[in-house]
Amino acid sequence: MSFSPPEGFSPHTRKSPLTDPWEPLYARVLEDRVLIGLEVRAPHANSRGMLHGGLIAGLVDNAMGLSCGQVLAAQGIAAGGLVTVSLNVDYLGLAKPGQWLVFDTHFLKPGKTLCFAEAGVTADGAAIARARASFKVLPA
């Protein structure tokens, strides 16, 4: 039986060597943000069978950075990319294999040199993490 993501999510096209082992990843691109989705599987787990916090940090950083880029582009601010300046993650709960994760950016303050974001991570709708980050906007 194969997994089917919720409506609105399609395969994530932004690939990187870091996230390759976590595939398949899914994305939902909205006007003001990019959501990332993932079905938790055994390779995502730590030795206790729970979702590893490093995966949460990596994907919430990715979702917030992509969301900053989405908003900057919509505002006509040219950027040559974004680099994470700071990232803070608070772990609120846990997730286990079989659960659907969503990394969703809730707040964005874009600027020409820095962009600030806050996001939440849910497992089957229950909050498991929240994050804040700032990103340096690279010149176009």
C-alpha cells in the first residue's frame, strides 16, 4: 500500500543532499508561504523509535526559508538566496512512524537585508515543535 499525501500537497521539487535521505517530501505552495509535509518513517526515527529532532530542525528551517523567498518574490524584492543567521527550535511533543507532519510558517517579516519567520510543526494535527529564525537576504 502506498502513501498518498493530503489534498494540496505535491512532491517537493526543491532537492538537496541533506534532504535526499528523507524523501519523499511534499510541499504545498501558497501565495504567502511554503508548507512542507512528510510521512514519518523508520529512517526518520531516533534509537527510541521517535522522530529525530535534527530532522525537525532541518525541515522547519527549510520551510521558513522557502516561505521568506516566496514573500520576497511576491513583494518584488530581488534576492540571490537566503542564508540562515539564527534558528531556535522548541520541541513540544513527539511523532512516531506513520504520522503526517506539516511544517508551516505562521509569521514572516521580510526585509531587503534580513527576513524573520516563525513556524509550527504538527504531527497528525497536534503541535510537536515551534521555531523562530532569521535569514540574511543575499544580493541578487
